[in-house]
Amino acid sequence: MKSKIFALLLVLTCLSATAQKTKTQTFLFLDSITMLPVQGVTAIVHPQNISLSSSEAGTLSLPLLSSKSERLTVSAIGYQRKTILTSELRGSEKIVLSPQHTQLSEVIITSFSSNPNQPIGLTDIASRGVSNSQEILRMVPGLFISQHQGGGKAEQIFLRGYDNDHGKDIALSMDGMPINMVSHAHGQGYADSHFIIPEVIENINYKKGVFDAEKGDLAVSGWVDYKSRNSVDNLLKAEAGEFNTFRGLAMFNIFGEKLRSKGQHFYVASEYRYSDAYFENPQHFNRFNLFTKYNGKISSNSWLSLTASAFSTKWNASGQIPEGAVESGQVGYFGAIDPNEGGKTSRYNINAVIKTEFKNGSLWSNQVYYSRYLFDLFSNFTLFLNDEENGDEIRQRESRNLLGYNGVYKFSPRMGGLKTKGEAGLSSRFDFTNNTELSHTLNRYTLLQRVKLGDISE
């Protein structure tokens, strides 16, 4: 047995020694405007037709190209394709890519990608009109959502035959920070992503399938991760429509052009929305969002991303009404039997991510986040079934503190002539709720019976 272990260690040592002898050249791909790293760049070495993809840090290592007849073609969605001769390449250098409008006639298929998941990019999002971040979920194939209480409540999510309710079997996150709330007052995994301004979304990654340990215990039918933009253009937008509906948006860069040209970016985005909707009982729906992000290089091989956001909303809802009540004329089609349904909710987030790339091409990412969350919801699903005098209105409420850590180490060792990929990580989150409540109420704030009340630590 000992001889077998020794032989295995000897083989690995030889492979490692062979790998160390392999000379490589490393390239860093940068956006010509923002000077930020570009990930997902496809590089093809000709005439061998070797295809590789850049890392999250925008870097790519290739075996040393010796023949002067060889050339490197690089391309990425939203950027101009560039071809570079081997004679123009040095041992390690930066390659700047110029943005351009995507050419729909171009289709590039490669056998290798650094991202095994399916991204939906900024071009896809911008080509469709979306009014909130949860509507972007509809772009995931096989996923659809429904809203049944006034726009302030998290939508119900359905994915490939799974009824995920408000998020109990699908993990949602924003820049790696979880959106789902475990042991929530309204239901396990409740995921309200209305705190995300749609214009700040760079792309979303998703994966459909069985449980994914990397994404936690809620990733049963799949997971979706929103990624925010590292840089924005200054923007002012105003929208208006029927039923007293309007929306205002502002996005501004805090840093000047000089700092942005060095890859340092800091911006603020804010959104306000209001609507009475078409119901007889006006919704008085309003929502305020504030989002700010810093992204830049803090050392020769480290990048910092720091975001903070605030979100607050409140609304009225007409709820469910019996078909018989509409047919008898007791209530209109857009009327309400209990006009006190609705609620209010708010969330405040801080999220920090530091990524460090080492000389061997490995990447170490460390993330810490904190959320303060408040939720107060009034519903009446059975009207007067159980209490003929006061009605069956219920109140669900909680106050939560959420904090967590994500650490990932990604490495790509060469074993002989074979390039491999490895990843190790640690994730933890801590939830503390105060006065999680389920009560029978009248006119929202008159307490008739306290059904459940307690604190949760998880």
C-alpha cells in the first residue's frame, strides 16, 4: 500500500515539474473606455485553432507562442474583434478592446469556456423593456413569474415544473449576496429583489437543475445571480403613464474622467416609482431605491468592489375576490372586499468583495455582506370564512439582521500537457430576526389574536 502511495506522489511530482517547465505568456484584457478588466474574452490561436477564455479578472495564460506565423484572435460580446501577430506579442502585456454594437450576424462557438453557466448580458436586457429587476428573471428559459399583491410583494417563481412559491426552491443573489430570506415570516426562501434598480444590472448568470451545494440549501430547481455594472453613463430618465403612474431615474458618476481612465469607478443611482393602478381601491404604490458602487484596483493584483443600497416601498392591494360576488354585482371586477390588504417593506445592504490574482493565474475572492431588513404584510385569503364579524385578515411581520461571508479560491494547474481547473470555497450566513409575527388583525393594526410570535436565529 505504501509503495502505491509513493508511486502516486512520484507521478504527481513529475507532472508538476513538467508543468513548471512550460513557459506561458499572460494577457490582461481591458475595456478601452473604462479600463476595467473584460471577462469572457475568447482567444483563438491560429493556425492550431486552440481556443481559451479569459478569467473573472480578465486575464488569460497561453503556452509561449514561438512561431512568427502564429497569430492570436480575441473577441468578446460588445467589443471589436482584434487579431494580433505573434511577432507583436511580448511575455506579458495588456490588450485593450474597443466597445462596439453587437453584430447579430456573428455567431462564435467554442469548445471551452471559463463560465459553465449561462449568462444573460447587458445587450439582452437593454433590448427589452423592463420595469423592475424581477421581470429580468423572465429571460431565463423555462422561468416565469406572477404578481398577486400590488407590486410590492415578491413575485411567485415557476421554473421547469417547479412551483418555487416566492423563492423557497430557487436561490437568488445580487453580486453574490443572497436575496432569499430563510425562515421568513411569509414563507421559507422569500426572495424580494425589488431593491435592485434594473438599469444597474450588467448581466445575470443562471443554472437550472438539481441541488447545487455551491449556492446553498435553496438551490433546488436552480439559481440566478444578478451582477451589477462596474461603470455607468450619466443618465436622467422620467416616465409617465395612466392611473397616476410615473417613474424617475438618475445615475451619476462621482469620479471624474481622469480617475475613470485609470480604472477607478464610483457611481450613484436612484429610482422612485409611483402608481395608483386601475383598481377601484387605489394602490398608492410607491418605491424608492438608492444604489452606489465603487470598483477599482487597490494594488497591482487586487480589485475591490464595494456597494451599498437602500430600498423602501409601501402599497395597498385589492386581493382575491369571489367570482360570485362579481356576478351578483356586490363588487366590481376591479373592486375589493377587504381594502386593507397591502404592506410595507425595506432593506439596506452593504457588500464588499476583494479579488486577488496570483502570478500562477489562481484567483482568490473574499466577500462579506450585511443586510438590515423590515417586512410588514397584510393579507386576507379567506375573507369572512373563519370570522364572520371581523374578517380573516392576517398580519405577517419581521425585523431581520443578515450577515455572511463567501470565500472562493480558483486555480488552473497544468498536469503535463493537460490544463485542469479546481475550485475550493467556504460560505456562511447568519440570520437573526426579532419579533417574527403572525396575527389575526382588523383594519391592519387592531390586534384580534396573536397566533405566533418569536425570535429566530439561524
